[in-house]
Amino acid sequence: MRILLVEDDPTVRSFVAKGLTETGHLVEQADNGKDGLFLAVSEKFDVIILDRMLPGGIDGLRILETLRAQHNATPVLVLSALGDVDDRVAGLKAGSDDYLTKPFAFSELLARVEALGRRSRNETVPQTRLEVGGLEMDLLSRAVKREGQKIDLQPREFRLLEFLMRHAGQVVTRTMLLEGVWDYHFDPQTNVIDVHVSRLRQKVDKPFDKPMIHTVRNAGYMLSAD
């Protein structure tokens, strides 16, 4: 499984990451709430392990609430030194799937994580269609329509629009687009994004009364039907 581990304690983070890697899982790590939130909303994971108390102005429950508000159903296991009943209830109410109190045995953590992964796989139905307002995308036939009118897209334009539709209503940064659409993990310092967004607008927005692809100044882009 691909697992996101958000934990600020370097000893705990190293211990958990090492154990998960040794049992065959891929582990991405973040040591603060800001980086943890970015990874959680911009990439796909099978399970997220989330420390409740995090530096960076964004704690674990805030990350969890943000994910659930965006209808992200990735299973989340909350780790916390706060073990009172009220604390566990708060974590579960915020949208966590499980709650494990520190200190913990790695064998128990592993069993809980793998149980969440199995449950998620059994529940997951592959998404084959995306729809935002009158804009429709069929992921199987690679067909795109707006208000019933067919739109022909090049492969990269299709990936760009798919990424924007999957993040509809959210600001999508240049970094997110470079990683999610071009598979770049660095900024090539070119206008490749602007060129492709401009081409996409010519096809998705120009023939219609209302634009859907919006520039958010000094931030990125947003696809919205509003």
C-alpha cells in the first residue's frame, strides 16, 4: 500500500516508517501539518497515519476535517498521546476511521493499518465519470462534453482537465499541476502550464457563455461551475 505518515516526532516517525517499509509498504512522510495537508489533498494514498498534535499551525484534526469536507474518503488512523474517551470521540467525529493511543506496539499499528486498507479496497468502486456543472468527462472512453457539445482534447489537455475536475472548487497551484499532470518534481521555469491552460480555455470556455477555468492571482487556477 501507499501510506502517508504525518508525524512530527522524528523518533516515532522513523520507527513507524521503517516498520512499514520492511513489511512491503511505500511510505511518504511529513513532519508538520502544512506539508501533511498538501500531500493528503494533492496525492492518492491507500491509508493516512496522522498524528493529532502537529506544528505548522495545522493540527491533525484540521487536516482530517479538510479531507472529509472535500469528500476524500481515504482511511485515516489518528495517532495521539491524548487517550481520554472525549479525545478519541473528537477524533472519530472529525472523520477518522481508527484511533490509536501512544505509546503503541508496532504490531498493533500494522494490523490496524492493513485492516483499513483491506476495508477500503473492498468498498472502492472505480470512478469512471467526472462531472462539474455542465462539463462531463468519461474516463473510459476519454470523451469530454460541455452542455452536450463534444470537446476534442489532446492527451495532455485531457490530463490537465481531469486534474482540475478532480479538484473542482479548490485552488490548484503550479506545483500541484507540475507534479500531477507533467510528473515534474521541480519547476522547469517555463510557461508550459500557461500555454496548456490557455489552449484548454479555448476549447472548454470560449465557445460558451460562462468561463469555468479561473485564474487565482498569485496562487494558481480553479475549475468552478459558479
